Amino acid sequence: MDTRERLVKAAADLLVEGGKEAVSTRAVATAAGVQAPTLYRLFGDKDGLLDAVAAHGFAGYLASKQEMGATGDPVDDLRRGWDLHIGFGLARPAFYLLMYGEPRKREARLEADAMLREIVGRIASAGRLTVPVEQAAQFVHATGLGVVLALIATPEEDRDLGLITFTRENVIRAITKDASPDESTDIPSRAIALKAALEEDPPRMLSHAERVLLAEWLDRVAK
């Protein structure tokens, strides 16, 4: 284990034992057996160190999200992603709070957010999304975050884990609809699907300004 890894591991151990407040640069340097200037040279400041700790804590979660892959049913993929997200939050609450319990968006969180938007975008492309992609992704994220934080704040013996599935299914009902291949799709869902398709493969015959205007029109139609 090199010096950087020792520092990240020491910070991660302190985080799990005492929360973010326990992760001071002095405590981390002492636990890793290095001088404070070494920590600053490797990470710049405490935020840089916490970014590395968050990436370390979320590495397994992000790998699991990537390994989950895609099936022919993006709505079911959203279900599996939801369960994975909630499960991680309950299994590693200290890392979850570091990632989502403050306004700063760390790199690992940005990667997780992009994975969520990708799944929601596939639901839109299938003509099954009833609200714009960004709005749907924010709704799923905010609701999942609320479930994890509520359960973390509840003693384990008092937790109602049925809340996980109950909330998940209500979220899915709120943003999606069933659609068979031969079923005509309503205009708002068509607009959402078209915008998702154009974002994936922007039409070269349109200028940037025209694409922005078209996206605005599609958003208005989708409401």
C-alpha cells in the first residue's frame, strides 16, 4: 500500500468510526503515519482528500451499477438500480452521507448521477416516460435520497424496509406508463422520446442554436 492509499484508508476508517467530523487532516496524517505536508501535497486540501475517500467508498457501488448492465426493459433496470442505490446507502451510511449529505457534488456522485440519467433516457426513448428526462431523474434521485436518509436516521430494529419497495413503485407509476409496440403514444411522451433520441444523436443539419430552440419546444410540448 503506497502513501496515498494509506491516507485514503486512514481517512475512510475515521469516517466510518466517527463521521465526517472525525476526518481532520491532522488525525488522518497521524493514523497513516505521515507528515501533514505529505497529505497536502497528494490531495491539495481536505476537500481533495474527501473526494478521494468518497471515490474509494463508492468504487464498489459504481462497479456494481456498471455490471448491472441493460436489459430490454429499462423500467425494470430502474428498479434494479433503485434497489442497488438504497442497499448501498444502508450498508455504508458514512460514505453515503459524505456523498449526498452536502451540497458539494463529488466526482463519484457525478458518475452515479450520469448512470441514473442514462437509464431514464432509455425509458424516454422507449416512449414510456411521462415527464422530461431531467425532471424524472431529479425526482427519482430526490425520492431515493429521502428514503435512505429516513432509514439511516431510524434505529435498525424500527426500520420499515417495506418503504423501499412501496416508494419505488409509486415513483415508477408517477413518471412512466405501459406501452406495447403497437400502442399509439400520446403527444407529450412522443416529444420526450424525440428529445432523448436527438440528444443521443444530434441532427447535423441543425445549428446549435436551432437544436437548443427545438429542445425548448419539445420541453413545452411535453408538459
